[in-house]
Amino acid sequence: MNDKELTFKEGHDILKRNAELLESQESPDIDNLMKIVEESIGAYKACKSRIEAVQQA
């Protein structure tokens, strides 16, 4: 991930894209799996943080 904090929409779009990518593969692309998982974790954390901030407002 980069230093720029993701917006909720950006994080959601990353999660959606990565889920579709993984679902469309007949067999997992092990070479890229770690990159996809790390990117998804960062996107999930950004979305979760934004949801928590809105809930506390």
C-alpha cells in the first residue's frame, strides 16, 4: 500500500475487484495471491476505519 489513506469508495472498489478476480480464476494464481491479499487487507482496514468513524459521529 502507499502512504495515501484510501477513501471508503476506493477501498470498496479494491475489495470488489479483487473478489471478482479471485472468483474468475479457474485455479489460484499463487504468484500474485500474496499481493492481492495484502492489498485487500489494506482496503478492508480503510473501510472498517471509515465505518467506525461514521458510527461514532
